[in-house]
Amino acid sequence: MTATTLFYIIIALIVISFIIDKILDALNAKHYNDPIPKELSDVYDESAYNKSQRYKKTNYKFGLLSSTFSLLLTLGFFFFDGFAYVDALARQWSSHPIVITLLFFGIIMLGSDILTTPFSYYKTFVIEERFGFNKTTKGTFILDKVKGWLMLLIVGGGILALLTWFYQTTGDLFWIYAWALITVFTLFINLLYSRLIVPIFNKQSPLEDGDLRTQISNYAEKEGFNLDKIFVIDGSKRSTKANAYFSGFGSQKQVTLYDTLINDLEPEEIVAVLAHEVGHYKKKHIIFNLFASIILTGVTLFIMSLLISNTLLSEALGVDTPSFHIGLIAFGILYSPISEATGLIMNWFSRKFEYQADNFAKTTYKAEPLISGLKKLSKNSLSNLTPHPAYVFMHYSHPTLLQRITNLKG
């Protein structure tokens, strides 16, 4: 195989992926005007349903525009030797492999973020604002960007520097050291995400004493589930959309409720949502996902170690000097079909786990408040009640609302 052939294979993978995504989006869009299923007839009134239709169509058109821009930007970068230019630029500033790698990815990521920020701004301050979701101020938007850049520089840069050092010093054993590093980091983040990362972007405080905390505590005690860390996060400073999640494990586990969730749902409905999350914990879904992620990372790194030193990877992107950072870009694209396949498998497991967590909530608490809570959350987020099955298969990590309610009533 020549470098030119490999180059066009990479281009083909990028274009084919884009085409498949757009076909799925188009199939999904054709279902926007489908009648609401009888089981979901109480989710929307006519006015709210029309609003949800407009919201979905607006996002579809915007997504088509933004993704096409990203595709053209990516293809332009490939065809006009953008990687070679950035690589040469980084080498002008340093001859150290680690510094070159950091500069290379830093330039590309910063440039990409700057070019796509207008789309993010429009999405937040025009589309989300028009449909009543946005609560983000321009100051918060800018501050989030700066914080994101700093985190990427410190955390991402640190990990990338170590990966490059492992590659330079350990040769064929590179993937083992890289796997160990990423595993430790993954465990660390899962354990301390709420304590270290969340406070950078949001304020969280313990749930105050009252009816809701009492109901949650009573449920947790009944199930023998030690849950003394219940926090409320100020999600309303960015959006009206609601959420709740578990983080950590063992003695570090905690549940975080968005303040919008507390405002939108009745206490009984919130306990039902929490019972669903407890179900994930009791059924060991969190542990499964964690270890599956670690194993998949190891497999990916092993395959990468077999190919990363191949000079064809660098030459395919127009760079004469074989480099870890160039090989990483090429490998990431070539590996994307396998990554897509493993993503589909993980989504299948995720949808199965959602049913199991729903069943746990139904058995240990009640089905009715979970059903009514799910309906309210769907209405308040203007979610799509009639997605195309192919789109669900490819993209959904959760069953559809209709599927979940049918299961809960079964």
C-alpha cells in the first residue's frame, strides 16, 4: 500500500461516516410529523407538540449546516496539507518530541475550537434562547470556554505528554504503560469527578432537610443503600433542562440532582428517578461500564502500538518525518469503524441496562411516578417522541420514552 492510497482510504472513511450520519438524520427527520402514540398522548398538548416539532426541525437544519462546515473544514485541512503545516510550525518552536506533540495538538484544537465557537454561540443564544431553554449569560459562556481550555491544557496536556514520553522511551511496551495511565486516570475521575471537576463549572450544595430528603432517605434505608451524600447542582444557570446522576462508588458515591429537576418534578417522581439510578448501582452497571471502557481502551492501545510506528501513517498526511502525533491522527480515523462498532455494542448494553434500572425502580418503589416523571422531563426538553428505529439503534443509549413506558406498564 502506498501513502497516497492510505490517504484516500482516510478521506473515504471520513466522507462515508458523514453520509451515514446524514442519512440517519434525514430518516429521523421524516418521523417528526408522525402522530403521537396513544400511550404518550398526555405528554404534549397541541401547542407544546407544535413547539417540539419546530425545535426538532430547527436543530436538524442547524446540525446539517454545522456538520457540513466541519466536514469541509476537515477535508480542506487534509487536501491542503494542514497537518504538515502545523507540524512544521511546531518544529520551528522546538525540537523536543513532547513539546512538538503538545504544540501540534494545541494549535489544532485551539484553531478548531475558535472556528466552531460561532456555531456553539448560535446554538446557545439563538436556538436554545428562542425555545426557552437558555439561561447561560455571555459571561458564563466565555468563562466556560476559558475553563475548558485551561483544563485541556493542564489535564489533557499532562496525559498527552506522558503518552508521548512512554512512546519515546518504552518502544513496543508503550501500550501497556499508556493503558495503565489511562486506567488510573479513569478510576480517579470516576471516584472524584463530583468533588474535583464539577465545582470548577457549577456550585453544588447538600440537599436541604425537608420532605424530599426525608423521602429519599426513607427509600435508601428501606433498600439498605447507604446514601448520605445528596447534592443539588445549579444547572439552571445554563439551561432549564433537568438531569440527575450518580457518581463515585463505594464510600465516595453520591447522587446529584439538578435544581431544575427539583423544580419540575414532584418529590415522589424524584424519588422514582433516584430509584432508577440506585438500580444502576445495585445491578453493577456502573462497574460494568467502567471495566468495559478500560478493556476497550487496552485493546485500542494494543492495536495502535502495532501501527503507530508505520511511516505510511505520517506520509499519508503529508509529513515526511514519522511522528507519534501524526500517527495518532491517522490511526484515530482508520480505527473509527471499529470504534463505531464497539459504540453500537455499548449502546445496546446501555439500553438493556436502562430497562433493568426501570424494573428495579418499579419493583422497589413505584412505576407510576417514574412514568409521570419521564413524561414531564420529555415535555420540558421538547424531546422527540417518534424517532426512527435506525436512528435509535445507532445513536440512542436509552430506549425511547414509548419503549420505557411500555416496559414499566408491562
